Amino acid sequence: MAVKVKIGDRVELIEMDDTWTNLKTGDKGNVFKIDENQELIWVNWDNGEQLALLIGIDRFKVIKKK
């Protein structure tokens, strides 16, 4: 699956099905690692969390390209 996000991009969360996080719709962060083999986009979120988005499952949008 081709990833349409790059390291350094700023993203905004639309939807995530993870009950163990404090993230909510509208939270923003910066992409610092992409693991296409495991389908993960790692994000340093502005709330201090470091949590991956699951490619094809979690919904997000790129709000600023690097």
C-alpha cells in the first residue's frame, strides 16, 4: 500500500479506534517514522503521546507537507 504521507508532515486525526489513548478527533502531530511493512505511521502528537496511526484503519489528513 502506498503511503501518501512523509516524515516531517503535519497530520490531524479524524478517527482512531483505540481506547487506550487520550487522542481525539482534531488532535495534531508530526510524522517521525513510517513503517510500511507493519503499516504504521508514527506520530509525535502535540499532547505528548507518541503513537502510530494504522494505515488503512485509522483516519487522518495531512495538514502541512514537509
